[in-house]
Amino acid sequence: MSTMTPTRPVVTQLTLPVQRPRSRFWPQPKWIILGLVVAYVAILAIRLRNTAFIDEALYINAGHAYLALWFDGQPLGDAGAFFSGLPTLYPVLAALLDSLGGLYLVRVFSLVCILGAAFLMYGTARHLWGQRAGLLTAATFLLSGPVVYMGWLGTFDAPVVALLALGFWLGLTRPGITSAVLMGAVLTLAVLTKYTAGIFVPVVLAAVLVFGVRGLMRTALATVAILAALGTSWAIWGAEIGSDLAFTTTDREALSPAGVGDLMVLLTDHLALLILLAALAVVLMFREAGWRLPVLGLGLVAASLMLPIGQMILGEAVSFEKHLAYSVLMLALPIGWCLAHVSRYPLMVTPVVLTVMIMALFPLVRADSMYRWPNVAGVVEAIGSDPQPGLYISSATDSLDYHTREIPDISWETTFELYYGGEQAIREAVDAERYQSVILRSSSVGNAEQDALQAVFLEALQESPSYSLAFEPFPASSATPDDLWLIYARH
């Protein structure tokens, strides 16, 4: 009796094409959704156009000064003085990026940081509450005017937001000791990059203590790591950090004073919907079993208001809208949880989708309105048409210094240095013909004292036989056609 070998099934198995799951060839829906949001935000950011913002130029110029000191031995001068973070960190990085790809690459780096923060917040919320909460958390963070604005601005803020998001991710999704120490290092780096980030360090640590795995031990380890790193930093740069911290944060005087009502209007314009959703989130969290979730939500919502309230108390309008991106970072987790939770109720998916679509409309207008600072392109063109060597002075010195650095034999002084000496110093400088060219704006600079001194400066220039307008005044910004550039040149 012979035994037949069942070869046909084997042959069939070997010759027929293997049917693989479709998911191996097509991205999962979650990545499609997140990718669409990321692409939308990236397009909104990249389409923004303007010359270097004063802070962008200030940091990049200082970074180049440090590189020139280290590699060529050139004197540093006062570069990096009175910064809101260590000048050897972000400014040097920004200068290196600028050397490779100009201002565009510096801004691309900020966009990468913001998108990276969104993915980290997605991962944090997904780990805690599931995929839907992760997607809605990332969307909440990205679909905000201040976040899109920060994402195309070459300043400290975008990398600091990314570091805070990384701190949340390490603290709330990782269980180990190593991750706790890494979290401490990341949060320390955030503080040294921008001192204001220090107010959010206790928020991240508290979130880990309340909601993290092995929260007490890991929070303690992270705290020890932070204190050790900050203590070492203070031993090395203590005097510099102390003076800069006092000038920019603890003893700061308002550079652009504004009333509480005006700042409240800005807060409402940008965050009204998010604050309402966050309030709903806290209410729903208190209906859930347990105490950890509502404590986490209430703490993050409270943290989102720290910077705005602080600036309202100080009466400071400078960077107010930009700093709202930190508030959005704090609000993203509770709102993401809330929208995911509500969407599971019958017939509630559509209202949640509509809410996200409404969110997506805000950056279309809000980011553009914040990006309309005075444009110096016309001034740069005017200077380049007949460059005269000498000392130049302007209320936009840092931006002009950045854009004219290829023109030889031109040096710059800021009006703030001149105004510090008062009216007499201004008139003496004009009488002595100290400046080859003076570039001012016709409108208010946002500070009554500075406006009064600028009026003295303009009066002295108009009365001087040595200075006259070199060009017809032209608009400084498309948003404010009455704000004109005034370029006075020495005869």
C-alpha cells in the first residue's frame, strides 16, 4: 500500500501570491489624520513672510558674536547681555543654523520643534487614554494661532516648548529610573534655554507625581537631577544668570505697557474656545471615578493661566500672544481627553469633529496678525543703494544689523542706549553729528517714555542743519500704513 504525498497544497502555497494585510501597504487612519493636521499647520507657518523679528535678529547676532569670539578671538562686547536664557545655548545654535541656511533654516528648526512637541503630546495622551485622545490632543495643540506663530519664529520658545513636551512624555509614559533622570535633564535644559520655563517645571513634576508610574520615586529622582544640574550651572554662570534673570523676569519693568483689559481681549481672542473646552474637561473629570484625573486636569488648566496672569499683573504686552503657546501646551492634554471622552457618547462624534474644524480656522487669521511687525526690507534697500560708512542708529537696530551685516564699515547703535542718557544726551549726539544715518518710525513704539524721547530726537534732527530726510517716508508695515519709516542722513 503506497502513501500519496499531498503535494498540491504545498505547490499552491509556494506558487500563489501571499496575501498580506492591507495595513502593511497603506498607512493607518491615525497617521493619515495626524499627517493632514501636521501638513495644514506646516503650510500655515511656511506661508508667513516678514523680515527678521527683533528677537530673532538679536539672538542670531549674539550667537555669531560668540562664535567669532571662540574661533577668531574677536571681542564679544555686550552681545548676549540681559537675555532671558543662557546666550551660549539657543543663540549659538541659531547662529550655526543661520550660517548654514539663513533665517529660513532657523525658522524651519522652530517648526520642527513645534511638530515634534505635537507628536510627543500625541504619544503621551495615547499612552494615558488611547489613540483617539492622542490625536485630539495633538490637534488641539497644533491648531492654535500662537503655536503656528511660534512655529515660524526663530526664538528660544519653540525648542523650550518641545523640551517641556518631552518632559511630559518621559514622565507620564516611561516607568524606569533612567527616564526620570532624563526628564530632570530635559527640564533643566528647558530652564537654561529660557528662564521663564522654570514656572512649568513644578507642573510637569506634579503631573508625574499624580499620574505617572512609580510617581513618587521618579519625581524625587527628577527633582534631585534638576537641583544638581541647576546648582552646577549656577556655580559656572551664576553672576550672568542672576543679572539676566532679574532684568528679564523677576525685576522686569514693562517694556510695552498695556492695561489688563487690553491683554484680556488678546487672551479671549486666542484662547476663548480652548478655555471653555478645558472647563468642560475639568467638570467631566470630576464625574469620573478616582481623584488623580481631575487633579491632573485642574492643575494643567491652572498652569495654562500662569504666564498670562503674570503679564497682566506686570502690564506687559511684549510677547504676550507668543507666550499663549505655552498655555495651549498645558491645555492640550485635558482638552484631548475631554473631546475623546465626549465623542464616545451617542451622536457626539459630529459635534467633536465640528469643534476641531472650528479650531482649524483660528490659525488662518491669528498667526497672520501676529506676524505683521515692522518690515525693514525697504530700509535695507535704501541703505544698500548708497552705503555710507559710519555709525547708524535705529529703533530696529537688531533687525537692520542682521540684514546689513554684509555691508562693510557700518556699525549700529540702538536708540535705547541713547535714550538712557535723557534729552541732553540726545541733543548732544545730534549736535556732534555722531550718526551717519538715523532710522526711526513715525508711530508709537508702545512705551510712553520712549515715545517722548523719540519726539525729542526727531525735533533735534529737524532743527539740525546737518541732517535731513534722505528718502520719502514709506510704510513700515502693511498692517499699519500710517506707520512710516523716517530715514535721516548726515550731509
